Amino acid sequence: MVTIPERSGSRRWLWIAAGWLGLGLFDAMQTIFVMQSEGMHHAWPKLFVVTVFGWVPWALATIPILRLGRRWPAHVVACAAIALVCSLWGAWLEIVFNPYGQSPAPQFVALALYRFYNGILSAIIVYVGVLALGYAVESRDRLALARVESARLSETLSQAQLDALRRQIEPHFLFNTFNAIAGLVREGRSDEAVSTIARLSEFLRRTVADSARQEVSLREEMEFVQTYLDIARVRFGDRLQLCIEIPSDLYPAAVPNLILQPLVENAVKHGIAQRAQGGEIRIAASRRNGTLTLCVSNDGPGLAAGWQTGERGIGITNVRTRLQALYGEAFALQMSDRDGGGVEVVVSLPFRGYPEAQ
């Protein structure tokens, strides 16, 4: 069965009527012009009306034809039935209006049979044309629906991955933060403990508040990262240094929500935390030819053997999957050792302004 587009019944019939009316007008004008060019003389207004209204059975049969779908034996019977109805209808119109001025008027049965035998090939062609057009419209609608469903599934997948990422962040991060706060309390540094609790509260508030957004501005993402690093400094102190190289004109750019935080967390966990002297986290951004490039690096140890299957590899895989869901193939993600030591992650994605920032 050919799927008829989901439109109101009146609008559907309007499109069908408009299509067959256009075909009828073209057929009528062509018939009259050809006959006139050959020097024939007939009742042209009547012939015009008869020719146009001769297509009415086809207009009425269009939806039933499409509803037969792929039941080919039924189509054979339907085509023959429609050809017969058109012949009877055309014969009746010709006898009533007599556009050719025949005297005496032809017999109805003889004229109907004549029109049937001479018009059966044309009826087959028209019938196949209706089916072909119906299948073309169906394919277009299915393709459009598939694209909508694909976009919806990608959005759902991306949202699920974002939620999973949030759940992954919270447990160990909260555990480390609470331990750090407890240490501050034991050391009598209550002001710093209160300040850390306030930062943690802000961090969690923004995590919940942004849960429905797939993209945020780079400014918002950096504020979130800065809050995360402020809390991390409670644990690492001066061992954690930060270098930010982001031009001010790039802060309004749209970036995936929580795209930098897991990269920075990896840099801290596998770089700074592994060295007694700590190290530096560098976050940079640049724009070139419509592409926004984000870079997160540290100066700690390089990539361990088999890192792709370890915890760091899982984190990068999650980031890559989210980027795939949001941008298809229009992104790039690379993770590699730095020449001077450390690890660098580079993410490239289409540049566009975040709506609230425009």
C-alpha cells in the first residue's frame, strides 16, 4: 500500500483535483489547437468542457489506486475497470454535448466500446504514471521521516550520553572533594572549607540546570571548567597550574555541553595527579575557515601503552561518540603525546554562535 502523506482530507483532495485539472486543461488546449491547425471546425467550448471533464474518473480513482499498494492482480482489474468507466463517462459526455456536431448522434454502447478499445493503452500509461508518482511521493515522505527519526535518535543518544557523563563525573569527584573539605576542617581552615562547599554547590547547581542543553556557549563551558578547577585546587594546591589561551571573540561560540570538563579531568587525573611537583593544564581555542578548534593539554606523563582500552580511552570514546551524535562526520578528535612531554587532546567542530550570545 502506498502511504498517503499525513494531510487533512480536504487538502489532499485539493492537491489531487489541482493536478488532474491541470492535466485536463493541458489536454483540452492541445486537442483544440491541433484540430484548429488541421482546419477542423467544431463546437470548441463544448469540446473543451468534454475533454477537461473526461479526466474526472481518474481524479476520483487516484486515492483508491494508491491504497491498492503492491497487490498487482488488483491493479490489473482496477486499470481495466477505470478504463471502462472513463469510456462510459466520455461517451455520455460526447452524446450529451455533441461537440463534434455529429448527426445523427452515435449509439452510446458502440461509442463507449470504441473509446475503450482505443483508449486502453493510454489508460495503462496513465495508471502506471499515477502509481509511479504515488511511490515517488511515498519515498520522499519516508526519507523525510527517516531523517527526522535519525535526528531524534541522535538527540536522544546524545542526551543519554550526556546524562551518563554527568553520573560518571559526580561519584569520584564528589568523593575527592568531600575528602578535601574534611581535610580543611581538620586543619582548622574553616573559611576555605566553606568556600569550597560554596563552589561545589555552584558546580552541582550548574550540572543540574544545564541538563537539558546539548550545547552551551564557550564562555559558559569555561566558567564550568573554572569552577571544577577551583575545587580541584583545594586538593592539589599550587601543584595545579592553569594556562588559558582563548581569544575573547570566541567565547560566544557554541560548543557541546560538558565537552571540556572530561578532557580537563583526564588531564588532571592522568597528568598532574601522577607527579609530585604537579604541572600545568593548558586550554586553548582557535578559529579557522569556519572550524572551531579546542585544545586541552598537560605537561605530565605521556600516553601509556594500551591507553585506548583503559579508563582514559573510555573517556575519549564517550566524547567522540557524543560529537558523532551531534555533528555527524563534521568533527575531528585527536589525542597524542606532546613533543615536550605530556598529552594533548584536540577537538575540531563547526563554528557557530550560541543563540543567546548572538
